[in-house]
Amino acid sequence: MGKTDPICGEKGTIEAYSHYFCSKECISIYEEKYNINKDKDYIAVNVPTEMEAKLQKKMVLTKKEIILLLLNQKNGIEKKLF
């Protein structure tokens, strides 16, 4: 089994359902696609937020997104920017 996310094809770091996923969002899509009960049978440790996953993929962020990311990290808040 490779460490490629079966949903998006990116490098996966979260092991769940005998696969590796890059984010909680991809796990949710997988669960929905395969009609898996939402009672999690995995423990997500250091699961990247959607924004962190995008940063890991080296996507370009705008200045506004970078400022919001830094402010949110300082305040312990995660907001969806994408």
C-alpha cells in the first residue's frame, strides 16, 4: 500500500481505512463515497487542517490568506479560507 491519498492523489500522512489521506476533508469524501459509518474507526493525530494541507502541497497563498493564517494560529482559530 502506497502513501498516496486515494481521493486527491497527493501524499498522504494520515492512516485510516487501510489508506493514507492528506487531510480530514479527503477522509470525509472517502467515507461518503464508500458509505462508511461516520463513527470514526481511526485516531487522527496531527491531522493537518485544510489550509495546512494546501501549504504542504506548496500552493500559493495571497498576502491576505497568509496574514489570516498567522492571526488564526496566534489566536488558536481555524477559519476556512478556501
